[in-house]
Amino acid sequence: MDTIERDTSGLPADVLNPNCPSRVIFQRIGDKWASLVVQVLAEGPVRFSDLRKMVSVVTPKVLTQTLRSLERDGLVTRTVHAQVPPRVDYELTALGRSLLDPLALLRAWAESHVPAILAARDAYDDAQDEALLG
Amino acid sequence: MDTIERDTSGLPADVLNPNCPSRVIFQRIGDKWASLVVQVLAEGPVRFSDLRKMVSVVTPKVLTQTLRSLERDGLVTRTVHAQVPPRVDYELTALGRSLLDPLALLRAWAESHVPAILAARDAYDDAQDEALLG
DNA sequence: CAGGATCCCGATAGATACTG
DNA sequence: CAGTATCTATCGGGATCCTG
């Protein structure tokens, strides 16, 4: 049951393995809103409507979906306060908080290298144009 | 032109800003195959067909798309060797290699916490089932 | 306020077949 | 070998409307 197939070619890493857990992560990180929500929740509990404002423009449906999946994965807790008007707080679990560091590193990479990426894009696109013009 | 709008609510982080560069990154990382390809290229240059084998099952079309976008972003170089049969090598640039560390951290997180995530999912799903059964 | 229910659409992955 | 071309199927995301 627990046997995990290793590649037979002697290649490194399990990234190659479709069963590799890292794929699960990249799915979550890759989610358009999930990683943003996690980072917004870094400071502490936030209620639904505030979350909506903080995460640029996301529709309630999509935000709900995102939060549900995060909750299902044990990264976020959902707390309903029995009061009128209703109030629902979302907060990171310990598991969710453990993701903050890797995420922060990624953000740091982003902020320091995005200019280079954008420059590369321009250069690439220019080269393409030139090629077309002959 | 360079003015970047800050949130007026005194909230932290630029994640909230749609113009925030981190979004560019999460797009790239979130790409189903891009981050996998980058990690596979960590060891050194790899040719197209080998890449196909290494990155589980990806169609040539999609792999090409992925490589093009990585090339455009300056993370990967494409080298065509004029010979028969054709040989094309893909290799990380310095920029691409600089992404390896953040990626590795994410993978480490994945591999250590995925069991917890899967357990959380089971628990969540069970709770859902129970709720339905009354 | 915090969402659930629907309908819809554009982007994209994948399968298949073909080419320099 | 290293792709390109085409078609199709799927799906996340958004818009809109409604409710406990």
C-alpha cells in the first residue's frame, strides 16, 4: 500500500512522480487566491467581508470556495459567532502558519526578481517582433 | 508612472495590490508544469524528449508552452544544436537557478506537511458526511 | 453580514495527427 | 527528434440573484 514507485532511470527527485506530495502543494499555492488569503491572514483572524476588501477584487463565491478548500486542508479555521449581524472569522491554523515562511521567501524572490522577469519578457517579445519583420 | 497605489486602509503587505509583483510569481509557480520543469532542470541541461519523460506525463504541446513561457520570463534558455537528429537543450539561467531555493523550501514544506493535509481532508470530509446523515 | 444557487464564458489542458 | 496544428472537453472564475 505504502510502496511508492521510484523512477527506474536513476533520475533524482520525486517531483517526477505524479504521486509526489509536492504536487499537492503546488496546486494549493498555484490557486489564484489561496496563497493570497493565507498571507492576508498572517496578522490574525479576519472576517469574511474584510477579507473580500483586502484581497483585491474577488467575488464572494470564489472567496468562499477558496476558504472552504483551505479549511478542508486544515490551513484555516472558520469560526461562526452567534450574533446579529452574523460574524464569521477566518484564522490560520498552526499548519497554515507554517506555510507563511516558504510563502514569504517566494514573495521576497518575487519582489527582487520581478523587474528582471519583466525585462526578460520585453527582450523576448522584441526579439520575436524582429524575427517577424525579418 | 511608477507610482504604486498603496492601500488606504492601513493594511499590511502588497499582496492586496493587484499590481503586486508577487502575483506574477504565484502565476508562474502555480502553473501546473512550470515549477516542476524548473526543479527537473536543477541538475543541468536536459533535452526536450528527456524532459517529457521526467515530468511524468505531459503532452508535447503543453511542455512546449511551458518552456516558452519560462524562456520568455528569462528563467530558461533554449539551445538548438545543428545536427541530425535535432537536439534541443533546455537549461536554467542564473535567474532560474535563483528560484530553486524558494522552490526547495516549498517542497520541503510539502513533503513534511502533506500527511497532515491529507488527514485534515479526511477529517473534514467525515464531518461533512456526518452532518448529512444527521 | 455571510454566503448559497445558477448561468455563462474564456482560458487551457489533453488527445490526436502531422511535419521539418 | 522536436516540435506544430486542430479539435474537443473541462473547469475555474465571474456576474447576477437570492436567503438565513
